[in-house]
Amino acid sequence: MLKSFLNAWRIPELRRRILFTAGLLAVYRLGCHVPVPGVDARALGEYFRAAQNTLFGLYDLFVGGAFRRATIFALGIMPYISASIILQLFGSVIPYFQKLQKEGPEGYRKITQYTRYGTVLLAALQSYGVAIFLQGIRSPSGVPIVPRAGLGFTFLTMVTITAGTVFIMWLGEQITERGIGQGISLIIFTGIIARLPDAVLTEISQLRVGARSVFTEIVLIGVILAVTGVVVYVTQGQRRIPVQYAKRVVGRRMYGGQRTHIPLRVNTAGMIPIIFAQAIMFLPSTMAQFFQGNEIMDRFAGLLSYGSWLYWLLYGSLIVFFSYFYTAVVVNPVDLADNMKKYGGFIPGVRPGKRTSEYIDRILTRITLPGAIYLALIAILPYFVIRSLGIYAGWRSFVGGAGTIIIVGVALDTLQQMEAHLLMRHYEGFLRRGRIRGRRRS
């Protein structure tokens, strides 16, 4: 592994791409510490320490702590992710977007343009909501978050945060084009990894004062390694459907005749089902903060409180549901069967057309179930590990959940791109006995 990194550093183009990527990610992390004018950062920190298990805590996870500090990058890249998911859903139900998806590079160029417009619109709406939210809350000690609230603060916050989101989107596109790895994913990856030093320092300080035992730390490291290994294994897992292309003559040339396969991943949906499920499960506790004193809302929030058996039962069920739902959105068996038939491809032993789409759909349904159960278990695991070991809650992103899936997926994807550069120049890649298959990009 070390030799492969040294080889990567010896290639001028790859070295420039790595340094370019590192520089832009450093700019992003710097912006995560520049606060929006007019906010009491200390009072805001007190508020968010009491709101970890709400939608605000979930959002803050993916923006690397920028939301709880109310910085210019408070929304992070999430408006872009939301716009991408919305347009992906549109592609399943609206004919115009379905047509764009089938037009190739030109269609995807238009979809990218609409995604940018959607990002600006969502960022403007969400930044307005952030401004109103900050002006309407107080810290647990009663200190107002915004000492001088008003229209000026609202306008300034909207402009600042929206511009910050657009700048992050530009950073991600520049990394994808001129750097190494997928820019948007790397920005989210950086935000999650940024929590690691704080978690490590906390554990070291607890170990020094005797609040943690050496055995607990060994168990924690073992759990992290085991969970990471399982996530890597399932992320790489796929069911390959063999495809045979018939020979055809065009002019004086003969095309086709080769064998290939359709790789259907066990975890096609990625971490999206966990995010959707968490957003729904955190909704009662979030609404309870806005309706404090309402007996019905407090009782409902208590019934679905974080850590109750009903919470985990519904949470796991929602993850399984959204795994099937999002897989159906991402993979369309009918389109796969039509494209195969169009180019003279067929699955051995299966008739082209409707039978092929039914065959693919049946396999996809079967392999999605273990993938969905795996996601549910990985999502629930951090709570029980932290509770049983009594460790710092900041480890939640590294012992399971969406954070671990993102870290592993982005790392594999980036290593795959670096390995491709090495192999083009006759250097040995990161794996001697195989190749990194990388995750599917969404």
C-alpha cells in the first residue's frame, strides 16, 4: 500500500490532481469555521448540544459541524444532493426527464443544469428557514442566539449561506473535473472525517483520567475494524447476470459476439435509505422543540424517543422499505431489457423483452432483501455500541450508520481512480491480487 502511494506521488499528473484536491478540500474546511455575522456562537453551541438526536443533528453530520456553528457553509452540499435526488425521482415519473436521461451526454448536461438551478432555489429557501430558525430560538440558559434580529439579519444570512452553498457546489465540480475522486462525495467525506480528531482526543483524555479502560478501547477499535470490513465486503458485493451479444454484420465489419455481464449490487441504494429513515424518525423530536408544552406532541415524541424499542422497530422497517423504493428508482429492469434487445444482447436461457425484464426484476428483488437487512443492522449498531461501551457519542459515525457507508464508499471510489492512473503508467495498483471495483455513482 505504501509503495503504491509513493508510485502515485511520482506521477506528475496524479500528484497535481492530489494536491489540487487537497487544496480545495482545505478551502472547504476553512469556510466551515467562518461564522455568519450576528450569531452568538456560544449560545448556539449550547442549543445544539441539547439537540443531537433531531433533524438538526442529522443535518450537521453531513456538513462537518458547520450547521451547529452557523457558518457560511451551514447548508453544506445538501441542497445539491437534495436537488439531485428530486431530479432522479422526476426521471421515474415525468416523461420529459425520462427523455433527457435517454439522450446521452446532451441530456445529462441539461439535467446537470437543472440540478444547479434547483440547488440555488433550495439553498435560498433553506437559508431563509435557517435565518428565521436562528432568530426564534434561545440557548438552554435563555440567551438569544441572534442578539439583533430583524430583516437585515434575515437578508444577510440568506445571501451569505446561499453563496456559500453555490461555492461548495463549484468546488465539488472542480475536484471531479481537475482533481481525483468524485468531488461532491469527497466534500461529504471530509465533513464526516473532520469529527475523528475530536473523538480520538476525547477518548485519550478519558483514558488518562481513568474514565475508560484499556479493554474498552481495544473493543472499540475491534468493532470499528469489523464494521468497516463488513461494509467494504457488502459494498463490493454484486450479482452478475451474464449477457451474450449476437453477431451482426454492418457493411464489411462484424460486430458483437462477446460475452459480458450486468452487475447488480447487493446494496444498490447506498446510504440513501438510512438518511430518509432518520429524517422521518427524527421528525417527532424536532417538532416537539417547536411545540414545547403541547401535551399530545410531547407524548408522541416520547413514544418515538431515540432509544425506545418502537423507535428501532420503525427505523429498521423504514430502512427496508426505502431500500426497495430507491432501488426501484435507480434500476429500471424494463429499460435494461429494452437496451439489451436494441443492441442484440440477451441473457442465455431467457427470452428477450418482457421475460428478460421480469428475470432481472426477480433477481433484483431477491438480492435487495439481504442488502436492506444489512443496512438496517448497520444503522442500528452505533447506538448499542455507544451505550454498551459508554464511549463518546462522536464515534457514532465510525461504528456504523450512514457515516461509515459514505467513508468506505468514497475511499474505495477514490482508490479506484488512483489505481486506474497507476495501471495506465504500468505501476502496480493498490491491490496485488485483484482490482477495486468501486461503488456505483449516483
